[in-house]
Amino acid sequence: MNIDINIHLAGQKLIPSLEGYFKSVFDDKKLPSHGIDHHKRVWKYARELLHFINQEEEITDSRFIEKLIIACYLHDIGMAVDKGDRHGRHSRLLCEKFFLENNMRLPDYQDVLEAIENHDNKEYSDSRSPNKLLLLLSVADDLDAFGYIGIYRYIEIYLARGVQPDKIGPMIRENAARRFKNLESAFGRFPGLIEKHRIRYLVLESFFKEFGSELESV
């Protein structure tokens, strides 16, 4: 079956319930940078990555696509509880609750839960993990950190975490550089993909470089 058909069918099956669950948990938390639109974009980037992978080896496992949708839509839901480094753990627990409420067996989704819990390891210390869901979720999440939307998202979450304005630029540039390096490491065999998102990465890098220069000149 064509990958686009599998993606469409998986989305029809899962996205309405995922969006409803996410909004019921998150919508009153006043953190738009990590709200439902972020998760929709991460799924958009994950679809893009799936199409590149499909050029090498046809993806016929519709269950894998369903698991990826779940991971994309619930990976940051834990920020409703904790905006810091442990939000992945809280996201996992809230995803478990989603599975139980929808009569989905937890043992069948351990790879999803692992991907959600560990997606925000931007040191990429588990980059050799055999969990393909974790790889795709991590890269798709990284892609939404670039460009003009990335500028807004970084600023909101870093301020929410109490980072001082004069520290924000260097921290973001370092974090974003690791994200782009991860993209190159995982998908460097697709130069068109890399160059497309290099442009978006450089938008963010240039902004925070100039932001830092102006702060220093005061």
C-alpha cells in the first residue's frame, strides 16, 4: 500500500482522539510554544522524514506509522506538569493514561513510551538506540526548533524556565547547533533535506548571534 495512504488512514484513526486528549490536559497551561500546534508540526516533519526513508526501503508497517503519530502528538504533553528536563517522564506517564483510557495494551507500546520519555535528550547520548521511533521523533522535534517559529519557541520556554535574557542567546545557539548536527548525522545521506533545513537553522542562528551582539554593545 502507498505510504501516503497508510499515513492518511493512520491519521484518521488516531489524530482526533490524540488532539482531544492533549487539549484536555494542556490547553489551560498557557504555553503556546509547546501546545497542540507544535505537535502538529512535529508530525508534519515526521511525515517528511518518512517519505525520505521510504525512498530506500518501502514502509509497509502501518502500525509503525500509528506509533509515530502517537509519539509526535504526546511527546511534550508532560510540560503541563513540568516545563523542565523531566517533562519527558511526565509525558510518558500521561501517554500511558491515554493508552489505558483507550483500551490499548501497554506492553504493545513500550517503544512509543521509550521514545516519548527520551526524546528531549539533546546530548544525544542514546543516539545509537535501536528504537527507530525515538530517532524519528527526536529529529522531527529538532526540525521544529529552527526558523522563525523556532525563535519564538526557544524564547518562550527558556524564559519560562527562568533563563536570564543575557544567557538565552548562547544557550540557544549551542542547543540548536547540536540539533542540526543530529539531523546531519541521522539523515546526511539526503542532501536535499539537509540543505532545506540548513536555511531554517541559519535563520535562528543569525538571529541569536545578532541578539547577543546587541546585548554586548549596551
